[in-house]
Amino acid sequence: MAKVNLKTVELILALRGSGISDHGVLSAIETTPRELFVSPEFSDQAWEDRALPIACGQTISQPMVVGQMTEALCLTGREKVLEVGTGSGYQCAILSKLARRVYTIERYRTLLEEAKRRFSALKLRNIVPRLGDGGQGWPEQDSFDRIIMTAAAEKPPPALLAQLRDHGLMVAPIGSSGRQKLTVYRRDGDVFHEHTLDKVRFVPLLPGIARTL
């Protein structure tokens, strides 16, 4: 009989209580070992609903925010997704269980290499990682059904909006430090409809590739 992780059960119940109802999203969170994506000194807090620090001054988002953003993408399993900000790889690992293919960009080489090792260990083979400037997106891929930003910008980057397929969705934290709102954009031709979900706090989206780390 499989051993039940009570902390995992408590987290899933808490996410349900916060309003996350998509069974696919909850299952992806439940079956993704968050302890593999945090620093060893924080492993005892891995299944708590809180953000935790990782290398390069970045963070791994709290599971509630990950669930909220993932649910807002309305994934069916057929989508081509762009993630801006690989970080620890946790959000990307969850997306990989719900989308056809995930392209993920990270500006810190250290974070990207660590995330790639985790993807390999978990045998997540539908993820395409790359070192690059997330604000510029992935022009060679033409367009994406879904885009998710895990770093905040004061305004939605024009390059990302341009790479969003018609009728596609983009989820992003938008606003200045301390005043960010989780925002969903839906493309309808040249028009982008938007609505906000919640107040959030993310690290800022920075340009270019980090010269160190």
C-alpha cells in the first residue's frame, strides 16, 4: 500500500478551499514532488503553501499561486505553452503534465541547468528549455496557445503579446513592486481582453541574460 503524505493531503485540501477546483491541476500539483525543487534547507517546508527562496535571488512560488495561474490557462492537453522564467522548474513541471509541449526560458544559467537535471530525473520529456531573455519570448517558434510569466512586468511585454496565438491566453503578474495583479489576457485578433484575478508579489522580469550565475 502506498504511503500517504499527510502534508500533501493538507496542501491539496487547502488549495481546494482557496477555490482551485480543476482536477487536472490539483492532480499535477499532488504528483509533482515539490521537495525536489527547493533547497535542502527548506525541504521540510516544501509542502507548505508558501513561497521559498531559491538560488540567484529568485523564489519558488507558493502552490496556491501556481495552482491559480495554471488553472487560468485552461489547459486541455493539446496546447503549446511558453513559460517565461523557469526558476526552479516547479511550475514548468506541472505545466508539462497538462500541456502538449512546454517551452521555458530562463536568464540565469545556474537555475536553468538545475531545472534541466530535475526534468531529466522526473522523465519529463515534453519540455524544451533555453537560456535567454524572457521578455523577448521565443520568436523562432512563431506563436503559442498559452503564455505564462513567472516574473512581473509593469506592462505586458509587446513581444509576448505578439507571439500569443489568436484566441490564446496569457497569464502574468502585472504592475510595479508591491502593487502587482495577476492578469489574464485573451487575444481576439488584434484586440487583447484582460481581467484580473488577484493581488500577487513576484520578482521583476529583467532584460537580457545574466552575466554571472
